[in-house]
Amino acid sequence: MPVLSGKAGEVTVGGTTVAGIKSWQLDYTSEVLDSTDFGDAGVRTFAAGCSSWAGSFEGYKKGAPLTIGSEVALVLKESQTATQKWTGQAIVSGIHPANSIDGLTAYSYDFQGTGALTVPTA
């Protein structure tokens, strides 16, 4: 399978594409719980715990910012192929506007997933 260019990525919040976004990042993790007991003869054992997901996206200001603390339907597209996207409910947990005399006004957003994350199938 060929590598995938990120140039066709996209972030959708509540069914609407967030204009100006140029990148996104996602952390999808699982807790690892120590299950070692005396019967394990000094060799540690572990069990999978709860999973969680969070991340961020950033880009240039094109329209009003998102609302902090709001729960949204989030879609992080790797490309315009229907199966190449991550989807779930998330809370917008941070907004970081930035502006400089020699640059463009930019926004970055942090989010925390709530509930299950649907992963790409291709």
C-alpha cells in the first residue's frame, strides 16, 4: 500500500469543516494495570485497563473560534477517502489564539475524547 499524503486531511466539528486547519494530532492510549501477585514468582504481569483519547488541531483564523467546554461530534480525516477517519464525541478543552506582526493569526485547539473512538478501517 502506498504512503498517504496529509494534504487532504480535514477536521469536522458538529458536521461542519473547521476552516483554516492545517494539522491535527491524536493520542489514543490504554492504561496498563499491574496485576502481579505472589503467585507470579517475582515476574510482573499486566492487564489492559481503560482506553482514552485526546489531541489537538491547529490552523489559521477563518471565522469565529470554537466554544471551550462544548461537547462536539469530532471527525479527524486522514484523507477524503470515507474509511480513513477517526470519529467520536469530544470536549473542546483549550483554545490558544496567537498573533504576531509578521505572521498570520492562528488558533490551536485541545480536545478530550469522551466515549468510544471509531478508528479508520483502511
